[in-house]
Amino acid sequence: MKVKIALAGNPNSGKTTMFNDLTGSTQYVGNWPGVTVEKKEGILKGQKEVIIQDLPGIYSLSPYTLEEVVARGYLINEKPDAIINIIDASNIERNLYLSTQLLELGIPVVMALNMIDVVRKNGDTIDIQKLKELLGCEIVETSALKGIGSKEVAQKAVELANAKKAAAPKHTFGTGVEDALTKIENTVKGKTGNLNERWLAIKLLEQDEKVMEELSLDGGTLKAVTDIVKECEDSLQDDGESIITNERYNYISKIMKQAVHKKNRTQKSAT
Ligand code: BGO
């Protein structure tokens, strides 16, 4: 049986470099159906049964750009067996925004902490053990440019895919948000097709139009969800999308404080 592994990350994280390293000359290039966004697929070197699906470079799984819609559609509908989330470790704070969302999909995730050569050259350090603990996924340090770690990250993804071991995200939102999410999950239970219920609840709290449109809930359920969202928005005095976004940023700041040590930051604060 074929194993499908998706390669997801921000633009400029080194995705193309890693994809080439993993697949060599076995690439098929086309377009995603109905759009002029490039679709690249390849076979993992030395492992004929493993397909690597390169996804468009994205910053988030929101529905605002064509690339986001394509990448999200693939992850949600095709459900790859595992995701390699490649991040530019020298820009970790910005890159983690997408990671927090990928971890919520209920799919096994391994993070490739790419550009680790740049991190080391800058004199910065990342506490991998702490990062694993805080994120709840496997992490491999890589330098796609130098061919370091790519094989290990792919191997880890294959292992997780075979074990069907979904990421166990450690992030929880604030109590008010978690309460609303649980209520939404209970309201839409049994009406979500094969979509991950927690992911869907987050999207409904964000009032994600594309998800609402595709899910086409009946009037009663939609009203119940809208009431829960409104109650949460009123009590936190913000709109659903901003509430979720702000909480993601707070979580990322906590990760930065606990797991990332920037040499320049220390120098600045010492003066
Ligand atoms: C140029 N380490 C380092 N140091 N650089 C890396 C690594 C790594 O681990 N991985 C990738 N790069 P893409 P997306 C470039 O192209 O794979 C570099 O968008 C240049 N080009 O070589 O394209 C990689 O697919 C001129 O750099 O990323 C590339 O995700 C001067 O990161 C860039 C300097 O990689 C983006 C760099 C003409």
C-alpha cells in the first residue's frame, strides 16, 4: 500500500530544497485541479511505496489565498498519512503559526527544524526536548541545503504514518474558548463527515466562511453554533477569529521564552 506524506511549510522555509533532496529525479509536476498553482509530487528515494506531496508555501491554514485553499483542501480531504512540517528555524517564531494549525488536524506530524546551520552560525540555540514537549510532535534538525537530516525526517514521517500515530497537540486555548469549542463539538457531532471534529470546531469559532459553506449544516445546528460563538465573543469582547489568532500568538510567545535562546536577545538585554 502507498504511503502519502505531505510536505508543508512557509514560503522560503527550504521546502523545494528538501523536496528535491527527498525525491531526486522522480518528480511529477502539474497543476492543482482548477487552479494555476503548481503541484509537485515525487517518490521518496529508495522507497517506491512512499509518495511525497509538496504543498504550496503558506503562512496559515486560513481560506484567504489560493495557496492556503489548495493546501488546506488537500490536508483535509485527501488526509495524507503524515505531514512533514518544514520550518525555517532561524525565523521560528513566525513559522510556528502554521505549525500550531497543522498539529490540530489529527494527522501525524514531524517537524523539520530546517536552516539549523543558520541558527548555529548565529549563535542561537533551540532546546529540542522542550520544543517537543511544548508542541507534542517529533522534531528533527535539518539543513536541506547541506543534505543533513532530510533522510531522518522522512524516515520518522514513514514510521509515524505506519503507526497511524497522530500528533498529540499540547496547546489548549483559554478556558472560555475551550468551553465554547467543546460545546460546538457536541453540537456538530455526527454531522462532520470525515472531518476532524476539534479542527472543525476551531474553524467554526473563527466563523471560517469556506468551512461553513462546505459543511452546509442544517438551520437548527447552524443557529446553535452561531449562538455559542456569539456568547464566547461577547464574554471575551472580541471576534472569534481574533480570539483564536491572539491565543496562538500567546502560545508561541511562551514557546519562544521556554525553548529558544537568541544570542542577540541576551546581548541586547544585558546592555
Ligand atoms: C536561495 N540552510 C541554508 N543555509 N539555506 C537553506 C536551507 C538550509 O537548511 N534550506 C534551504 N535553503 P527554497 P521554499 C538563495 O535560493 O527551498 C535556502 O520557498 C539564492 N538563490 O538554497 O527555495 C535555499 O521552497 C541566493 O536559497 O524554499 C534557498 O520553501 C542567495 O533557502 C532558500 C542565497 O529555499 C529558500 C540563497 C538564488
